[in-house]
Amino acid sequence: MTTKKVEIVVPPSAPHYVGDGFRVHNFIPSGYRLDMQRMTPFIMMDYNAKFYFPPSEKPKGVGVHPHRGFETVTIAYKGKVEHHDSSGGGGIIGEGDVQWMTAASGVLHKEFHEVNFSKEGGDFQMVQLWVNLPAKDKMSLPKYQAIENKNIPKYELENNGGEIEIIAGEHKGIKGAAFTFTPVHLLNTKLNKGAKTDFSFPANFNTALLVIEGSIIVNDTEQVPTNHFVLFENKGENFTVEATENSIILVLSGEPIDEPIASHGPFVMNTRQELMEAFDDFNQGKFGYLED
């Protein structure tokens, strides 16, 4: 096994709002070579870094919008989100929970701050990741996985070093909670100050991490502060992460989907023709109904 070296450390971009409830830094797609084709199967990552929302009687969020051709994965670190889709999925995700929605052939979706959180206000911190689907699965039936934190398998580090939540994929022989269509590893890593741990993924997998809290050293050399994104080279298998303070790191690695990507807004398909069909189907009401 050889070391998987850091290709680039990416600082957070200027924040922008998605709807009025999500103040995000966009990492994928963005400059720094982080385009959809380079990062596949991860085709979008918005990070709502910790941000205080004042109390509001009307929940902030994003109204009804369509998706087709991929999956949306929302990981809650602070605050609560309430969401619904036209296939009947939905609910509330709180701190530590994960919402894994397979849009596939098409759904309408909406997501807002949960009512009580909205009324009380507070710190809000979330990651939303879009995971591409291979062509053969893009038009499959929508599905939904509500993954509560208590149901996420955890790997405990020695000497009270922390724990690793295996949301998807596998780590140290422990299988993750989520079903995925292609090989995807998604690990929520919580390290106490001074703790060090190692990861191993196939050389060709697109691999990255995001420092949610704290600061770390990668491979004993690369210092990475809060809210920064690390992209690894597609060479080597192993890397280490050491926490220089109590830290939370989202680690992601996935097998590339070697297919053309045609995307426009909320649709990610393989060809321009399929994009046009997606718009036609949406306009004809084929994605179902969802009250705004």
C-alpha cells in the first residue's frame, strides 16, 4: 500500500444563499479543478458552515423544486430540517442525522428549517451532497432513506481518540448505513485533540475530505484549517489524519462513474436529449404533486 497524497487544499468560496434558509459555500462544482467529471460520483457539494439564524415565525428554506438523475444527501451537524418530496418521502432530520433521497426518475422536493428550530433560532450547519447515478439507474423509481444517528454504525478509536460514523460504504470492516448504487464511502470522523487515524481507499477512487470543525494535519505534513476542502490524488491508497484540536471531518471516496454528464440546474443526465426530456416531463406534471 502506498500513500495517497494531497492534490490541493481548497479554501471556502464566498457564501451565497440557496433559498433563504441555506447559507452555503460551494465546493463541487467549483474552480480548483473540482468539476463534476473530476469529482464523480460526487457532482455537487454545498456546505452551510456554522451560521446563526435568528428566530423566525416563518421557516426559512427552499420551496418546491424538481430533481432527476441523482441522489441528494443531507448531513445535519447543527439545527433541524423538515423536508418532503412528491414520492411520499420526508420527515425531520436533527443533529447527527442523514437524509438520503434518491430522486432517480424524478421527484419534487422542498426543505425548510424545522418549525420549532425556526421559532427559537440557533446555529445551523449542514452539508448537502449530490451523488450521481449511473445511466442504468437514472430512471429507476425514487426512494428515500431516513438515517437516524443511532442507526449509523460507528468505529471507536483507541485511547478515547474519537469515533468514525460510517454513513455509507465501509471502514475497518464495518459496513455503513446507507444503500448506494455504486461504491461510495461517506465517513463522519470525530477526532479528539491529538488523535490520529488512517484511511484506505482504492487508488482510482475520487477521494476528498472537508474539515467541519477544528483543524487537522494530513499525512503528517499538510495543515488544514476549519471549512477547508482537501482533494487527494488518484494514486496510492492510504492517508492519515491527525487532529490538532477537537475536530469533525467528513471523508468521502467513490468509484468514478465513467459516463458523460449533461447537467442543467436540478437535472443531471447523460445527454442533452435526456435533459430536454426531463424539462418536458417536469412541465407536464410527471414528477407528481407537492404543495408549496
